[in-house]
Amino acid sequence: MIIGLAYDLLRAEEKFLIDAARRLGHTIKPIFILRRIDWLNDTSSEEYRDIGF
């Protein structure tokens, strides 16, 4: 349960950063490269491709 909660919090933060980048016109792309979380074996790469990664 704690792992699930941590996962949900990480996804919420990731989604917030993606939305912020869209609003700012992709001026903060390096943040996403550094903050990308692949160790959860997530499908977030789809979202990264959508915003130009």
C-alpha cells in the first residue's frame, strides 16, 4: 500500500511537470530528461513522446 501511494505521488508530480512544459512552450525540456522515472516500468514514455521527446 505504501509503495502504491508513493507511485501515485510520483505520477502526479510527473503529470504536473508535463502540463507545465506544455504551457511554457517546451522551454524546460532538460528537466524532463533528468527527472524521467523509468525504474517503475511505466508507460510514461508515451507522454514524453507526445511533448517532443
